[in-house]
Amino acid sequence: MSDRLTRLRAKMEDQGIDGLLVTNPENRRYLSGFVGTAGFLLITHNKAVLATDFRYVEQAGKQAPEFSITRITSPYSWLPEILGELGSKSIGFESSDLTVSSHKSFLDGLSEANLDKNLSFLPTVGMVEPLRAVKDPNEIELISRAMAIADTAFLEVSSSIEIGETEQSVAWRLERCMRENGAEALAFETIVAAGPNAALPHHRADDTPISQGVPIVIDFGARYQGYNSDMTRTICLGEPDETFRIVYDTVLGAQLTASATIQEGMSSGEADEIARDIIVKAGFGDKFGHSLGHGIGLAVHEEPRVGPRSEMVISDQVVFTIEPGIYIPGWGGVRIEDTVVMEKGKVRSITQSHKRDNPK
């Protein structure tokens, strides 16, 4: 974790702040190694404090050896005391995570301790998230393990889906298979969307029976030791109609072309444009309404945001998804998604489940 703290402190120096209050759970885990569900980090240029309650003090001591552990009885009362001891003049907070009410409570605590006049409590954006975007080899291995669990589940379940089986049944079988193969949790709620439901990118699986010849979008992932995987496949039971063939081939072409063309140093917006241009030229531009992809790691959706006008550069060891889709109301949709890693300048797919063999 020391390298992560060193990189964060360099950013703090650039921002001109003495310390950073970390409240985001994924950022807390990334910087400290602490996996408990409650706690705060206060990181200055020469000190790292993890504040948590009675339930996690012993655990925090074992998981975050580079941090000084402070036991707290209130989420807000501990900060003024520590800041008073450190003599910090400017502390940043994660403005995209800290709620208005929590921000007020922290300010009230500083005021009661007579620190409000000598200390600036400043909003920050993107202090930790860009650091998380570039994965180290261990992180890539954990994401790969999570992906292998999902790949195994898809291979087992997709080959045994029957006409008349409900979306919920398929989702449950995928979830059970992932758990049985080592997943600590689902990465997110499993999406199984059949027929017209497949036109809804984030449809919740329900009791809709699966029919012959319709698109079935299956989007799911596993979590392994805190790291997530994410994949989507679209299959069809029986003979697909002509619309399916055209839409599927278009999405597959966009997905494969993006995977083969995206390179290190390219902006996320440029990456999105590669796939989007193919879909637009096929006449489905208005049916592709989401970004091409997103970073993935401790969170399912994290930096980089691979979408139109995104300027974030895709660098080596960035893990992200490539997931173009076409959605036609009343008919259904097709989405194909791989989790990939930028490696030696080119994309390598972590997802291994077949695509060309679809439709089933």
C-alpha cells in the first residue's frame, strides 16, 4: 500500500492540501487494505490514520499495518482532535462521496474545537479514482479470477437454458454456479432479458418465460476478494429472425473491431467512436444510447469512463469493458461485453466466453 500512499501524497502536494479525508469505501480499501464496512482515512504528508468503531479495531490493525488505528464512538467527533494534534492547515474531502449532512457535521465539530478559523476544509474531485484506474499485477489477477468464475457459470448455464424457463430461473442458476465456484458475492444484480425485455439495457429479471427465436441478453459478473468481473452475451434458442442476425452481426463487428483497434494512449472518447461509427453506419446510431464501456475493479463502474467526449487516456494496465449494444423497442436488443486489459499497447480480453458461436 505504500506506493499507493506515495502517489496520493504527490497529488496532494500538487493540489496544495496538507491532508485528505477519505470516505469512499472503495478508496478506503484501495489505500489501506481494510475491508470492513465502516471507517474513515485521514492521510497527511507524514501520517496515515484509519478511524473505525469497536467492531473493526482489531481487524483494521491486521489489515492496515501502515495506518495508525483510532477507535471512534461517533463518525464526526474524532477528526478535530486529530487535526489539532497534527496542526494541518488545509484538509481535502471527497466531494462526490461526502453527503451535505455529513459535511455539516464535520464543520460543526471543527467549529466546536475552535479549528474552523485556522483550517480550510476543501472539496476535492478525483484524488484517488485515477490511481485506481491503473491496476497492478495482483489486481489484474484477482479480476481474472472473478472473470473465470463468470465464464464457467456462463458455459454451464447457457448450454442448458430451455424454452419456457423464466428469466429469474436463469439468473438464479448463474448466481448459484458463481457462488459454487468461489464468488464471494455477485458483482451486481444479474440481468436476464428475453424478447422485448432485451430492449431495456438494465432490465430486472422477472417471471417472463423465454421463447424460441428471441434475443436473450445475459449481463452478469462475480466478485472475488473484492474485485469484480462484468460480461454480457446475447443468445437465441432456436432459429433467429433476420433482424436478430443483422443486429447481432453489427454489434459483434463493433465489439471485435474496438477490441482490435483500441490502443494505449488513445482517449476514452476515441475508443468509443471506433465502435459507435460502425453502429451508426449500419443505421442503428440512435439505438446505441450508452457508453462503450467503463473501468472495473473494486467497483463495477469506475475510471475510465469509455464514452463520447471522454478525454481520459487509456494507459497500460487499465482494465475496462467493451460493450456496444443495439436496443429496439418492441423487439429486443443485443449487447456483447468483454472485460479487457490494456497490455503492452494493445487490448487483451480477460473474458473467455464464446461470442462467434452465438446465436445458440
